[in-house]
Amino acid sequence: MSEQLKTQFTQRIVELQHRVDSIHQDFASGRDADWAEQAGERENDEVLNALESEARVEIQKLSNAITRINNGDYGICQTCGENIAKQRLQVQPAAIKCIVCAD
Ligand SMILES: [Zn+2]
């Protein structure tokens, strides 16, 4: 079970890493192209930046989750020590708090 989760998380991290890489490629190619007027280009950069930081945050969460699996405290609420509900983990696999403490 936990090995399966680790594999799942690792695959997701690889996917996200690819996404971050391709965002960087977009940045690079955007710089060379002269199609974009300044304002549009800046807007585009902001979107890409947001996507990148989103991906990075998720990578961080997932690698923390892998660490917790290794430590044997995955799925345990960091605040109250209760088990986090399975349904919650299905929706948010990297959740560190139970639904009560998360609010
Ligand atoms: Zn809790």
C-alpha cells in the first residue's frame, strides 16, 4: 500500500517537474519571438509564473508526503494525531491534517 503510494507520488512529481521544465522552455522561446506586444507578454509571464509556483508547491507537498510514508506517519494528522480519513486522502493525497484540524 505505502509502496504503491510512493510510486504514485513519485510519478506525479516527475510529471510536475516536466511541466516546470516546459514552462521554462516557453519562457525562453517567448523571449525570442517578436509576436508579442509588451503587455500581452507580461501577462503571459505572470500566468506561467503562477503555474510554475503552483507546480513547485505541489512537488514540495508530495515529497514531504513521501518522507512521511518513509517515517511511518503518513495519513496521521499533524495536529491531533488522529488518522486522516481515507476519502480526504483520496482527494488530497498530501494532506497533513484531518478535516477537523484543517478548518
Ligand atoms: Zn486533526
